[in-house]
Amino acid sequence: MKTQTIATTDTVCTPELFQFPPVKKRQVAASFSGGDVTSDGGLPLLRQLDRRLGLTKAMAKVLPDPRDPALIEHSQHSLLRQRIYGLCHGYEDLNDHDTLRLDPVWQTAVEQIS
């Protein structure tokens, strides 16, 4: 079965600078050219709190790990952090983590944890 490819061009309708009405004689504007954006800005704070308190590290020490050590790619501590941090940010499904790994804040947090 042959499919046709149609060439399209993306239309950019976002203005460089969006002006709002002044507030108390101050000019208010928004720019949508900020680059990568995340909704998970609290993750670095959560990571620092966990480091300071050592909660996930303590959990990893007391929870049994029935996996074969020869086949382990990720530590139990690393898996606990990923799961708990995801839950704290409202991501209840494990399949969300595949999308989250592309988020700039999550990438930074993982790099700093490792």
C-alpha cells in the first residue's frame, strides 16, 4: 500500500511578546520564547530534602531485594527514588516515567543523583 506524503509548513502564530494591561502603572508582558519548560520545579527541593534526611536510602536498606545481583542494572535505592519522586509529583503510573525522562528538571535531578 502506497501512502502520499504531503509537504506542510508549520504556522507560527505566537507573538514574540504578549502585552497585558498595565497593573498599578507597571508594564506587564509575557514572552513564550523561554525554551524548555517544566511543571516539576519542586523536584530539586524534594531531592535535597531526601538527601538530607536519607529517607529513600534508609528504605532501601530495610526493604528486601529478591532480585538476582548478577542481573541488576539499577540499584533498589535508585528505583525507590524514581518511584517516590514520581508519586510526590502526581505521576501515579509507572509508564509516566518514560515521558518524564525527557523533562529537563528530571534529567538534571537524575544526573545529580547518579
